[in-house]
Amino acid sequence: MSLILTFLGKGGVGKTTTAIAVARAFAAQNKQVLYVGQQAGDSLSIRLGVDLNSDPQSVAPNFSAVHLKSTVLLERYWDKMKGLETQYLRSPFFKEVYGQELGILPGMDAALGLSFLRERDAEGKYDVIIYDGVGDLETLRMLGMPEILGWYLRRFKQVLTGSAIGQAISPFVEPILRSILQVSSTDDISQQAGEMSSVLTRGQKAVNDPSHVAAYLVTTGDPYAIATAKYLWGSAQQVGLTVGGIFAREAIPEEEFAPLAIFSIPDQVSELIIPDRLDARLAPKPIEINTATKQVKLFLPSFNKKQVKLIQLGPEVTIEAGDQRRNIFLPSELAGKQATGAKFQDSYLIISFG
């Protein structure tokens, strides 16, 4: 299992520079590191001095990097899906549709990036994988995708299996989703949904595990940079991603991000050393569910009660904060119980159930 890290912050604060320095510092500790870039242009290749493509290239001892291109990934995953379709179906439906023909739909970049990370993590080849995405909110939505898609599968399963329109659109929607998630194709829609749900559940557990996936904020002392970092901190919590600490290029008051640890970035960033406290498990968890006290606690720093909306529908609770929504599927002990109260206390939203 790899440690997957990403860095968030206002544009221009040095996120990529810091991420590369952290990658090199891990490599200097004899850890195998993969740097995954998905931003536009060739800036990453110029920074690293290596002509990068969609396959990992060696940059330095223990340090490899890759620059993802969605067209290449979609073509590869589509061909894999067609291979599975040929294996499982007597009359493959999409054998005459070629990956080279497919255009990139909105949201595909994130889904393809997530699938690539999942593959590299499953290989067990790398100790640390650092992801540098196209933008911070896009990165958060990418990492929140397993939870969000899981919700859509639960909600729309009946539509796909029971309605005429669901049956009409499923041949076109499901192959693309299967090709990205890389699950087998069968003629049983219920089985397809179950297999995809299993993949998404594993992805959600990985994102929710700070020993597996974590984010770190990068900021300067500029008030706008601090405000952006705080907003991204709260937004990361909303997708279940733990923020483990702050990398600061200038001195900032500790109370700005309490209780997170603040790590100083040296003037010569190449001299950065991995701090002993760089452990996201020491940071507050995004969510805690206590069935004994019948409470759900969500850590929502940088938000106040006026910025949070709570909706309960059936066994799920939806929390809206900032530009993120999180659907919490309640455990059986709390499913069916109505929320009786909610309060803010020390940056926590505490929801009580009757």
C-alpha cells in the first residue's frame, strides 16, 4: 500500500515546488516515489528536466514521474474494457467502437486520474505517490469521487433496473464507467452495479484512511493565501480527506490552523527534510460516528453554522458546506433514526440522533 499525498493552496504559493521537494526528500530516504502530474502544458517536464509522458519515467534514484494525458488513458482503459466485454459476452456490444475515437467529457480527467492512481497503488511498487492535479477543487472532487459515485449507484440502481429510460441509456453510460473503473462487463445490471459498488467502496475507504491518503496545505503569510488554504482545509474534510498539516513559506501564527502542525519551508527548498511529525493520523479525523452516544461528529474548520446545511433523507444525511456536499450513509444502529439536534463546537458539527 502506497502513501498517496496531494498539496493544496492558493495559486502562486509554490505547491508544485513544495510537492517536488517533498518527493525528493522521500526519495533521499530510499523510498520509491512516483510523482503524478495532470496539469496542462509541459511545465512539469521543464521543472524536472525529463521529457514526461503517460508512463513513469526515471527522474533520479528512487524518484519517477509521469505526466497524465486523458486521451491516452481513456484509449487504454477503453481497450481493456472491450477485452473484458469479449471475455464475458458472447456478442460484444462495443467491439466496433475504438478508444481513439472517444472525446473527453467533463469530469473524465478526474475519473481517469483516480483510476491511474488506483492502479499504481495496487501494484505495490511505490512507497509514496504524490499527485499534482489540474486544480485544487478538481483534485478534491476526484478524491471524493468514490463516495459520490457510490451514492449515485445506490440512488439510481432502481432507475437503471426498472425503467425504460434507464434501460435505454445504460448501454451507453455503463461501458464508459466500467472502462474507467476497470471492472468486468456482464449482462446482469445488478451484478454490474454490485461490482462497481465494491470498487467504489474500497476507494472511499482508502481516501478516508489518513495512513493511506492525505493532503497538506501550502501557504505564505499573505491573508488571501491563508484564507484560501482555510477554505480548502474545510473542503477537504467534506470529501473525507484528512489534511495532515501546513507547509508555510513564511511565518504564520499557529492559531490560524490549530490544531494542525506547521512545517517551515527553507529558503533553499531543495534542502527540505521530511519532518518527524509528518503523519496525517495525528490530525483531526473528518468524521467520527459513535453509535453508543448516537452522535456523528464532522470536523469542519473554516466554516460556521450559517454556511452549513443539513438534510436527512432515509438512512443518509447530507451535509452541504462551501462548494461541497457529503452524503453520510448511517450505520444500521442509526439508520431510521431522526436527527434531533445539531450544534457547532470547536470546529465540529455534532449531530445527535433520537
